[in-house]
Amino acid sequence: MTTPSRRDLANAIRFLAIDAVQAANSGHPGMPMGMADIAEVLWNDYLQHNPGNPHWANRDRFVLSNGHGSMLHYALLHLTGYDLPLDELKNFRQLGSKTAGHPENHMTPGVETTTGPLGQGFANAVGFALAEKLLAQRFNRPEMTLVDHRTWVFMGDGCLMEGISHEAASLAGTWGLNKLVAFWDDNNISIDGQVQGWFTDDTPARFESYGWTVVRNVDGHDPVEIKTAIDTALRSADKPVLLCCRTTIGFGSPAKAGKESSHGAPLGQDEVAATRAALAWAHAPFEIPQAIVDGWRANNVGAARELHWRDLFDLYAAEYPELADEFSRRMRGELPDDFAGIADAYIAKLQAEGPVVASRKASQMAIEAFAPHLPELVGGSADLAHSNLTLWTGSKSVAGSDPDANYVYYGVREFAMTAISNGLALHGGFVPYDATFLVFSDYARNAVRMSALMEARAIHVYTHDSIGLGEDGPTHQPVEHLASLRYIPHNDVWRPCDAVESAVSWRAAIERADGPSCLIFSRQNLAHQPRSDAQVADIRRGGYVLKDSVGAPEYILIATGSEVGLAMRAAAELGDGARVVSMPSTDVFDRQDAAYREAVLPKACRKRVAIEAGVRDFWGKYVGLDGAVIGMDGYGASAPAEKLYPHFGITVDAAVAAARAL
């Protein structure tokens, strides 16, 4: 074969996608066929990456937000030399393969984020670009540019229809993320057909209004136009860039090009053969001629680029050793060596002082104590900073150019906020947190689910956690939200009962490297609970005996958050036979060994009452069929908190009566 053309290289993507989808009898061939020419130019001429080391700190980040087109990504990774052999492509969408139906970050080398829910990959990309900006501001020096990489994101009409894209694009423009380049696959097709009946936005004008540079009417099948558009993007000094690429979905398919029939189903054997003929691809399924493989890897200078960067880093480390150590530590995801000691001392101080504060205030106090020692801690709130109490004395907005910037004013954008936090976490170098009222976690929930699915080290802070917030009424009073968040696998939910448990929950969330944590805090003041040193240590286990009975317990009262104080008062009335278990994190408690769980909740004691100002059903597994739950059966009401608790029967008398009735 002669030297392959750009179209030959792009066709390798197309037919790997066609053949993999056909073999699986499942998948989406149309988008990879339509975006192959764009991908070929980007990956061969511009993308800074090293297939031999997918974790190189200064690599470009590539995000496939329209993740249903995953075979485009897998084809690119295989062709450029990542550890993704052809057999994995042949096993597309099969159990145990590295080529899932949608890209998954923890499964496939070179995949930066798990995409599929449309628009979230784009928002993750905004988080990646924000991470690059903040790291560059902190570590770069006039004579040494240590951090200098771009975030490239592919997205389709579906991503742009999702509301999260509006939220995230607006923030990217406000922050001036000029290292973010988005390619819009403007093919006029979604699952239901031609989009003109439901998507008539002036997308270029929309992005221009957000503060983006927009390049219109790029022929997505002309490499010269694609290169010109990307070169324009590289010249943007202060704005993110949207490249509007006109493409044909299912490009090359005689019967299905430009039609929704190529979107989400195999082409079919006859149409595959017709497409091979139309594109002059005279090769068997999954056959890639060596000349084309060589063509894909001829411009792969990633290893040399990384080696050059490492030489630069050595010079940087000699000149700025402390900064170099911090950069390396943060990119490894390690906390400062002294953090554990600082946290221990702060928690011991709180236990000795016994402050009576709302747990949202205790949360702010914990941030004040920990953040000065954690330059990687960056976060903010969805327009509720003075209610969520996420601001601290060292807060510096990321909207500027401060090298110590660490605070994000997200505005009223809960969904994008959470997905951007995921991007910050996945990029590396940051422990991000975000915040809103607990009731509005509904707006963010799918991104919280993605945090857990991706094992992202993100902290989601939710305040105003129950009917205890009072007069704002049932629209703002969360009822089912605690249970909903607890039901997300691999998501640690903490609802602390006082300042000490609040500090412990923050510490646990910061130290958790393999997944997200949700920290749930009250609006109202909470009493301090006396504890021994051993009890303080056991808080980290998710549930522990806060007040024990004399002898084997006759009653066990289990409570979280603001209801722990109520349980303590009820236990005093029940007498020496009552044990109180504070369970700030059921998720963490459930991971403890059987002996510890039995010691806290002995099976022999069946008289159990759970007390929480949320839906009752969640607590059945802890109290059993014979137990009782004091909680909510419906929605709240607008009234002062001190009137709502008795109105809904969440009282000491109710807890005592329920226990005695067992």
C-alpha cells in the first residue's frame, strides 16, 4: 500500500467502529463515522499525549462527551498505541472487556472520564480546563512553563440540548478557559430524527453570548478546514473555543448516511459491504493494513514530548524545590505528611471545648482548620456561600489570576457545579468540594452518581438538612434525600450530630481517595456530645456507641445528625437499659467487620428505634421487622423548626413511647 492519505487514516476509525458494532450487534456506528475526519486531524497533528504513559501530568485531556460514539475513542486509542489490543475492540460491549458501551475511566487506558449521560462529559471538560488554569497560575514561572496542556471535547446535539451544557458553558466563558476547545458535531440528527423539530437554538450565538470564541461552518470532512479551525482555536488568549463542525452521521454509508438509522444500531451486513465499496476499503473486518498503522503512529512523538517535559521538571525542581515537591505530591493524590496530625489536634480541641453550633457552622470551622494546610482543596457553592458557609478567611476566587485561587462561585448551577467538581477530581492535583441545600441535591444527583461510578475524589456538601430549616417550607425541606444519596453505591454519606462529628466527616472525606463523600449539615444549632477518646476514634467507623446501657442493652436508639440529641434525652428517660448509637455514616458502618457491627448493634437486642427527620423506610435494615422508626411519612411544612418537630411526631416522648411499645 502507498503512503496512506488522511481519508485512509480516518477510514480506519470508521471501519473499526463499523466492524465492532456489527460484531456486538449493538452500538452506535454513525457518530464515529461522522467525526472520524476531525478525530484524525486532532490526534495526529495536535493532541499532546503519550500512549506509553496515559497518566503523564502534562498530557492534553480528550473527552468524548457524546459517549455513545465510544468506538471512535477506542479506535483512536488502539491506532495510536495505547494498551488496547485489537482483541478488546473485537469484544466491544462484552462482559469483562475494556471496551464498554460507553467509555469508563477506570476501565480503559487513555479514557479520562466516564461519559454517556449527555452533557456531563462537556461539564467534566470544563473542570479539566479549570484545573489546568489553576495549576498553571500556581506553579508556572516566567522562565518555566510547567503546566501547559489543553482540554479537547467532542460533543453532539444531545449534549447541547441538555441543560447542563448551558450551565457549564456559561461558567467556562466567565472563567476565560482558553485552553478548552469544544468540537460540536453538527449533524442535525438525534435518535428521533432530524433535530429541526425540537432543536432550533442559534448555538453559535449562544456560545458567543457566554464569552466563547466561535468558529462557524467548519466542514467536518475537510482536513484543511479542520486544521484552520483548530489553528484559530490555538490563538485564543482569553476565551474557550467552540468549533462548529458540519458533519454527516454515518459518513460513507450509501443507504444510511445522514439518517437516524445509522445512529444507534449496526448497519447490517449488506450495508457494511456497500460502505466498504463506497469508501474503497478492501479489507476484512478488523483488518488494518500495516501502512495505515504506521501512518497513525508516524507522528506520535508523545514519549519524546514527555521526556522533554521531565527534563524541564528537573530544572524546575532545582530552582523551585518546594513547589516541585507540592506539584508531585498533589498529582500523586497524596495529602501532606502533617495533615493527619493537624486533623487529630483540631478534633481533640473541639472535643475539649464542646462548641454548640449548627453543623453547617461546624463545617465552616473545619474548612478553616484544614484548608490552610491543603492547597489542593478547592471548592465553592451554588450561590449559597453565606448559607452553606463554604467561604473561609483564605478564600480566593478562581475567576481571577491569583496563584492561590481556591474558591468557586458557581452561581445557581447545581448540576454543572457537581460535574465540574468531578472534572477537577479526575484531572488530578485537587480535592474539590461543592455545596448547596440538601433538597437541591436532586438537581445534582446524576453527577453525584457519576462521582461514585468513576471513583472521583469529590466532596459534596449539603446543608439545611431536614424540617429543621423551618419557615422555607416543604419545597426546601429534604425528606427522601438522605435515603436517596445513601442508595448510590460507593457513595459515602455523612450526617454528623455536632462539631466533633462534623470535623471527623470532613477529615474522612478529604482522606478518602477512592470515591466521593456527601457531607450533610444542619441549619439549627446542635448540642455538643461528651465522648471518650475511644469514642472519638470510633466516629471514623461510621457508627458507634455514644451512650451505653448498664449491662446488655434492653433498648437501642439509633440516630443521626440533629436527632442524636433527641435520642440522648430519650435514653435518659428510658433508664439504664438504653443504648444510643450515633450513626453519622451508614455506608462506612456497613463496611466494618462483622464483630464490630455486632458489638454496636447486638442481634440479641431486638428493641430498636431509629430516629431521623427523613423518610422511615431506609432504616428497616437496622431496626428489623420488630423495630420502630421515628421519621417522616410525607412532606414538611412552613413553620419555625421548634414547632415542626412536635407537629410531625419527632420528639423525645414519641421515641420513648415507641421503645416501650416494642
